[in-house]
Amino acid sequence: MQDRILVLDFGGQYHQLKARRGRELNVFAEVVSCRKITSDQIKAAGYKGIIFTGGPNSVYDEKSPHFDPSVLSLGIPVLGICYGHQLMAQMAGGEVFSAAERSEYGKVTLDLSPADSGLHKGASVSRLLKGIPMLSTCWMSHTDYVKELPEGFRVTAVTDSCPCAAMENAEKRLYGVQFHPEVTHTEYGTRLLRNFVLDICGCSQDWRMDDFCRKSIEEIRAKVGDGRVLLALSGGVDSSYLLYLCHKYGLRVLAVHVDAGWNSEIAVQNIEKMCSKLGYDLHTVVMDWPTIKELQRAYMFSGLANQDVPQDHCFIAATRKHCRKHHIKYLLNGYNLATEGILSHAFQQGNEDWINIKDVYRKCGRGSISLRKYPHLNFWDF
């Protein structure tokens, strides 16, 4: 099994970016909600390292997302970022307070040299921060801060306003940073993440995006067999590249574009041109008002007959109609090709208790596999 990093999501807006940074190091990083996995499951899965993401909450709020503190005792290296940094401190016995005058947002100077703060011991440079200058720029976005360190931890970096910009328990391989190393505004963020993933976690750089794409399509083919899948083609990057992958690896596809009036005429023409060059017939459903009313009468949930049909329900109805017409049981869309792997949703024909498209997105994962790693591809000129 290839080495993997778990990105444990606590609601941060940059959680997929953290995973992408891992994959850019040729290490597979998997995003999982903190509510969808347990400490025992993490141990059994054999992850080489764990990254706690940021989040919009305060760790001392009872309603904010928390996690089993035993995860810090699994012997797996952990890197807490922003909210994850504060959560780690709290889980290990430290104290987190409202920053008040210490809150920071934007570019801040990170100081790795000894400071006057009673928290900062000025010991040798952290293994996590190896190769980073004593002064550099980092990106901060926080209104709380770690005021009291947990036992066994030491401060390894400060800023003018934050007395604990980074901390560690090197013996247990537990690390926390208040800033965001995954964003480009942090000058040496890539170096920090490289230190954690490759040096501290000891991951092998044997994961490749091309292999992942091929295996993902093979997983779909194993489920579908000789049948076809309906690919919901919006014309965006995700679904367009997914169509290309289906063509490249020989998956039989019925491409359906639901035109609800948001795309320009040129964009629609580009979708038609792409399908033509790849040898696929494109079925376009124009969502004008008569079509909406027809779908409303024929396919909507009971109780919606006299209401406006939401966009999601129109999408469901249009794709469902084509699946029935062409005897297709599987839907594939751009969000299916997610960091968690491939999940195709079986169409339960004849079952009126239809699932909302938002649930399909949640089950398939809203992540991307960084399709933009292929800038040399022009989707309209293969």
C-alpha cells in the first residue's frame, strides 16, 4: 500500500489545498471529515501522518468540532494548522484564549529566534522548520491563540502579536503552527510541509496522478461492466477532464449537458466541439420554462407540483429521464473524481424517493484531484 497522509477536516476553507500540497510532493493526501472517522479507524488505516485543518470556530466553544485526544497517542506524526494548532494544544492540556488585541490577519513576520516571551525557550530550530530563515513571511488568520502550552511542548516560532506561532513536542512528533503553510503567501510554507511529510512522517514519493486517474476509471469500469454511464457534462474543468479520461481509458459514456441558460453560446459550442472530437454524442437538455413544467409534472417529489422547481431537482429529473430512456444505471459527474476515490451513484429506477443532488455531491466528495495539474491540455483541441 502506498504511503498516505490524512487531512482531518475541521471545517477549514483550505482543507483541499492542504491535500493538494501533499500530492504535489507525490504523496497521496486524503481529506476526511473529523465527524466521519474515529481514532481507532485512523490507526487501522495505517496513515503515515495526520494534518489537522483550520476552521472558523473557537476550540473553547462546546459546539465546535473536536476529536478524540487519543489520536495524539497513536505514535503517528500530527501537524495542527490554525484551528488545528489550537485544538492540539487544548487536547494535550494547554489553554487557548481569545486573541483580542493579539488577533492577526494577513502577512506577518515569523520569528524563529529566541524571544522574550515566557513561553518561548529559544531552543534549537525545530525539525519542522529546518531550512527556514530566522525571519520570514507567513499568512495569519486567527482571533484566538495558545496562551498556555501543554506539558512537554515548546514554542518554536513567534510573531510580534502571537507568542506561540509554532510549537512542538518533538519526542511525540506533535507539531502545531498558527499560520497557514499551504498558501502561497507563506514564504517557506512548501518547505515546512515537505519537512513534515517527507522527513518527519517518512513518506515515500511513489504516488502519481496519472496512476490514480487510470485506477479510478478502472474502478468505475469494474462497477459498470460493459454498460454505459451517464456523464453530467457542465463544460467546466472537472467534468470536461473526466470526459477526456473516460475516452482515454475506454469507458462507454453518454454525455448529457443540462443547459439552464448560464453558459454563453460560445461555451455551449465548445462543449459540442469537444464531444465531437472525442467521438461522443452530446445530449443537450435546454431548461426552458415549458421543459421545467414538464419535468415538474413528470418527475418531481409529491408536494412540489405548484412550486418553482429548484435547479438541483431539474438536474436530477433531466439526467434521470435520459437514464431511463437509454437503460443506464450509473451517473458520473465531475465531483465524483474526488480525493476519497471514485463513487458512482446507482440510479434506482422506479424509486420515487429520489435523492437530492446535494446528497450525491456529499457522498461523492466535493474535492478535486487537482485536474489543473495538466496545464498543457486544451480541452477543446485534443
